[in-house]
Amino acid sequence: MLRTIYLVEDDLDIASLVQFNLEKNGFEVRVFSGVAGVLPAAEKSQPDLFILDIMLPDGDGLDLSRDIRGSPGLVAIPIIFLTAKAEEMDRVLGLELGADDYVTKPFSPRELVARVKAVLRRLDQPALEALVSAGDLTIDPGAVKVMLRGQEIDLSATEYRLLEYLARRPGRAFSRDQLLQAVWQETRFVTPRSVDVYVRRIREKIEADPENPCYIVTVRGAGYRFEAPQ
Amino acid sequence: MLRTIYLVEDDLDIASLVQFNLEKNGFEVRVFSGVAGVLPAAEKSQPDLFILDIMLPDGDGLDLSRDIRGSPGLVAIPIIFLTAKAEEMDRVLGLELGADDYVTKPFSPRELVARVKAVLRRLDQPALEALVSAGDLTIDPGAVKVMLRGQEIDLSATEYRLLEYLARRPGRAFSRDQLLQAVWQETRFVTPRSVDVYVRRIREKIEADPENPCYIVTVRGAGYRFEAPQ
DNA sequence: CAATTATGTTACAGCAATGTTACAACCCGG
DNA sequence: CCGGGTTGTAACATTGCTGTAACATAATTG
């Protein structure tokens, strides 16, 4: 999907540099050299992201962002600020206008592109990032991290995916084949028995007593089920 | 259904920005600028979700969450934390306060709204497969689990399949051959008398008095029938 | 009431499902 | 190209399920 970015920047050197780099990365860029005209255009064409310089000849990027946040159709569109000085950055933070990120000049075009992608990626995946908790266990899908009583647990990629899949669907039993289908993408060359081995490995890491598991319980004849203990 | 969210945040700019965005998405928002008064109000009106800033003028959001988790009426209500720094996030996870998610400042209103929705959606996701109930007995086909007066009953795979088959068709009698056909796939090598044995085993596990069964009753000359007692 | 038939009950041998361990192939970063 | 970690499988161990037979008991019949 083609993403459109509104870049509001009066310095033409910077503007064309940024524009070039963003377009090279597959974004459509529309450049404004001042506050004027941004809001009406945005309300019409609904960009995917704003990059706002703070100091502009005909106004203030912060005021513009306030207008954006005040417009019902634009309130949710992410904003990245460009600031020349640290003090300005403090103002951005202080105002808590829902800035999604900020970059201080001088900046590298690559860094800015990376941040643009990060912000858009983050907004694409919000539902997947909510914490999953059960008993002493907390899974942070955003960080791809598992905590047990405050201690980080080291899991391999497959172990993590299997645990997350089960923990997101607590109380439901899944057959080995279902798990292979969901957690492994290629089910053809993988034995259902591999699931047993991975369940064992996870139990070793998260269960107080791996012989009497309370998180991933065996459902004889059916498969495995994740349970929130107690 | 109108969902009520308690927002505890001392920065009025942030609070009103969040309030505006949540209300725009159909939530009712009640704003508190500090810890004081939150708990009594919550115990009265039972909000659907808390959003807690961690640093507050008159206390600590973490302490407040501890109180929420300690109150019987509020223990299950989800909490999303607002944190200024990543280190604070680790504290949230480390303390095992049952956080459902966290958002670090600066955040975009859209992201926060998305996370609120994700948390609420996750909570009212019921088992996809409907429960089968009869008397003190509840069968959860999704979990492949049988509960008797709230206690989980341990059944073997065949015992479970037979009980589920009968319980889904209460009041109807089935011959041993019919049951073999339905519950066992291979009827050729199995004696009809095996059904008797399995009925006995199930009775031992679910009947108060296995000699006077009230769930699986014998229909002399015909087979067995499941009944909802009382 | 005895004979007959249907169902209940128990114990057990065989075996299928799962647990467990070790290992070879593989991948990936240094 | 080397070393550490990951991955999937095989092989063995173990658990407890499974179905049957044999006997016990209850219901039905004449």
C-alpha cells in the first residue's frame, strides 16, 4: 500500500533531501514550505503521517499539530517533529501533543526514514502488542519477551511462538496438528512429536516443577492447553 | 454497551487529549488528577478499565494498582499504565501487578485507543464453542474439560467422547452399537460390552452414587440415555 | 420360583500416548 | 571457518488407557 507523508519544512535543502530519501523508500511525499494550506489539504487527502518542522516562517509547527489533533479526521494521524534545538524538544514533550517521535537536527536521512517506518509499523500492529498475563507469567509481544516473577525468561524463537500462541488462547485445547499448523508454518516435514519436545522445553523454563505443570497442561488424547494457574 | 474508563493523570493537557480521543471512540471517561478518590468511586461505579499514570502528585500509580488488585470487586478490571520511561516499564512488569498493557510517553492517541480496544476485546472473548450443561455438570468442548460443581473431572479420551456425545443429546436413548458407531470409529473389533465398562467408569467419576446414577441412566433392552437431573 | 437374559463389576494384559533424553544437522554471528 | 545456540528426530522410558473375559447381580419370563 502506498503511504503518503506530509512534510512541512521551509528549508528547501532539507526538504528535498528528506523527500528524496522517503521516495526512495516507497513513500509518496508532499512538501509544504509553511503552515499555510496544510490543514485543508490534509482534511481532503488524509495523509498517513506528518513530519513537522517546529520553526516555520508563517507559524509554529506546534500550533499546527494542535490544529491537526483538533480536527476529527486527522486526530489519529501520527506526527514526527523536526527540532533544531534541545529546548524545542522539551517543549514538544511538555505539550504532550501526541507526538509519535521527534528528530533533532542535524539528522541523517536514514535515521528519519527508519523512524517513519517504525512509527507506521507500530500503528499497524497495536492489537498484537497488548500484554498477555497468567499467574506469575507475563508475555510482552511488543518486546518479544517473557517475564516470570519479574525475571526475564530466555526462550528460543519457536518456544516463544508456541507459548504465545497458547497463552493468547487460555483454556482451549489444541491438538499437535493444530499447533504445527499455527506455530510452525511448514507442517509437512515436521512430526507432531516435535510439539511434545517443545512443550517439555518450555516447561523446563517456566514451571516450578516441570513434572507437575500448571501452565501448559496435557489433555490426554486431545493435545495441550494453556491455563492461568489458581 | 457503553464502557466507562477511569483515567488517572495529573497533566491536564494529556488528560484532555486522551479523554477527547476516547470519547470520540464511544467511551465514557472519568478523569482523576490524582490517586485520591479513585478507589471509592471505582468500588461504587465499577469502571471497565483503568488508565493509570505512574507518577502522580499525591501518590504512585503502582500503589493505586495494588489497591485495585486488592479490592475484591475490582481485581479483574484491566489496567493500562502510562509511563514516561522504559525503566518504569520494567518496574511495572517486575512488580507483577497484573498490568494488561502499558504505553510509554510520548504516545499517539490513536495508539492508546487501539490498545484500550484490544484489551477490552481480549477480555470479552468467550469460548467459541458453547458449553454443555446439565445439573452440576458442565462440559467445555473447547477446553476438552468436564466440570462437576466447579471441580475439574479427569476423564480419559474415550470417556470424554462418550460423555460429550450423550450429554449433547439428552433424553435420547442409544444402543450400544449406535454408541460404538459414533464414539468409537472402528466398531468392527470392539465388543458392545465395552460400552458398559465405560459407562461404569464415567459414573464412578461424575455420579454421587454410582449405583443410583442420575446422569447416564440405563434403558433396559435399549442402551443408555443421558438425563439432566432435577 | 427357576431359568434366562441383560447389565454391573472387577481385574488384567497389551499397547497406545506421552515424557524424556541424546544427537546430528543446521543456522548465524564473529 | 569456527563455536554456540536452535531445531527436529529417533529411540527409549513410562504412564495410564483400552478392551476383554470372567464372574456377580439384577430384571424378566414362563
